[in-house]
Amino acid sequence: MGETPASINPVPARRRGWPLFLLGVLLCALGPIVYLIQLKMNVLVTPWHAPILATLGVLALIVWIAQRPGWLRIAGAIPFVLFCCFEWFMLLVAFRTPAYTGPAVPEKKLPSFATTLAEGRSLTDKDLANGSRTALVFFRGRW
Amino acid sequence: MVELGQLERRHADFEKRQVRILAISDDSQEVARATQADFPHLGIVADADENMAKAIQVIHHGAGRDRADTNAPTTFLVDGKGTVRWLFRPGHFIQRLSPDELLAAIDRTWPPN
């Protein structure tokens, strides 16, 4: 009985995991891409899909690391983890507006004020009680 | 400004409901005039001293350019007697009412005959 040639019992190739890594990166990148498309279409809704997709991407990267733990893979995932945290921070903290607690609530009269229209004429609360219905749209200005 | 463009394009729907739109910011008069030229069917308010914003308390401190104060995006429906009938403030300043959402709020507040 001779030795078994190595070619008959080959060592199984280790899974490289590149598809999982690419999936994780793609999911992280998809959020901002979809948001840009949303802005181009003038759809002004909060992009919750972005941090959710990034979270799924990070989970894919965690599985990718678990397949073959190592410092190189961990280092490769860190930027995407930070990006995911950044997106959650922006939506949960930075972009939030405070709840309205002012005097102009339903069934109350507008408080007194005096300001100016773009054309230069004055505008006061009395001008908004002249029989016309009005939608007051406060916006952040022309940046 | 996207929001104002959307409202401008749908101005006929608001006129049909006899609702005028006043868009208020703390822009200077000069900038507000340019905005008025861009959106001729809207009423643009140059609230540079923030008198109206302070009275109605829509200031969002430190949220503007260079951490200056600015208006928190807020929409009010006011009837002919100056009484507030409805208000909306989004949870995030990147979110805005669409014209359809505002028209729906107007129809709920003042149902068409």
C-alpha cells in the first residue's frame, strides 16, 4: 500500500467571504444613494432607510468577520460601523426639531406681531384676521 | 426652497380653496425679494428681525447656517379671524409637508361644500 496522493484528498478551500463583505459595503452605500435619488425627485421625507440599510450592512460585515476572525477584517469593518453610527446619530439627534410649544395652537388667536413683506409693505397679525384663510409656512431661508 | 417650488406649482389648488400661502423666513429684504420673484404666487415675508418668528415661537436656536438661529419648519392654518386651526411641525428639519398633505389638511379643516 503506497501513500495516498495528496491530490485525491485535497484540503478544502477556505471560504474567502468576499461576497459577504461586498454585500455589507453595498448595503451601507445604498442608503445615501437612495436618499440622493429621493432628493432629486423632491421627496422630502426622513430617510430612515439609510441607517436601517447601514445596520444590515454592518451585520453582514460582522458575519464576515466571524467567518474568519482577524484584525485585518475588523479594521476593514470599522469605517462602515462608524458610518452607520453617524447616520443613526444624524436622524436621532442632529436633524431633530423640537416639538412646538408656542402660543399659536389650534383654537387660539395668533399672537401680535409686526413684520415686513418682501415687497416692503408691513404685515401684522391684523392682516391675518381680515377674512382670508392663510397657510403660514415657516421655512429656514434661502441658504 | 424645494417646498416653496412645490407650493408654487400647485398654487391653483390653494386658490381654488381660497387659501393664501405666506412663506416666512429670516432672510433679508433683498433676499426675500429674490425669493418672491422666483415664487410669484406665494407671499414671501422678510422677517429679518424675527419679530414674527419670536412672537409665534418657531425659532430653532443654533440650527441655522454657522449655528445661527433659524426657523423650525412649521406650518399653520389660520382662519379669517386670525385663529389657528391646525399646525404641523415635522420631527426632522429635512422633512416637509408635501402639497398634497397640506391640501388634505386644508380640506379636513375647511371641508369643501
